Amino acid sequence: MKAKRASRTAHFVALGRAIAHTGISHVADFHDPTARFFLNDKGRRSLAKIERANRAGRGGIQLGMARGMADIMALCTVGMD
């Protein structure tokens, strides 16, 4: 981790939790409204792209991978928190 910048792992977790918060995850009723706050610009763009694909009904591998990541982060959060 570099000074004044979150680690890649921290960013990955925040992105997964933000994706899960949008409802893309299979974990019912998961909420983490603060996850978006911790995303950098690239993370916000990734999240927006995933949300657009989901709204448009475009499945694809990227949305599937995002859903898998969101499921893992949501389950870990629910199980540990």
C-alpha cells in the first residue's frame, strides 16, 4: 500500500460490496450504501458500466464475473459482520 492510497485488496472489496448493494448479487437484502464512497474514479466507472449492463439486460461474462464477486463479498460481509 502506498501512502494516501488504499490497497488494491481494499478497493476490490469496496467494489464488490458496491456492486452487491445495487442488487446484482444473489444475496437477498444486502445493503452497503457507503461502499461507493471508498471507490476511486476507475472503480466508479467500473460500477457504472456494470449497472448499465444490468439495466440493459446484457448478461455476458463481465456481468457474470461481477455478480460472482458481489456474491462473495456480500456473503463474507454478512457472515463476518
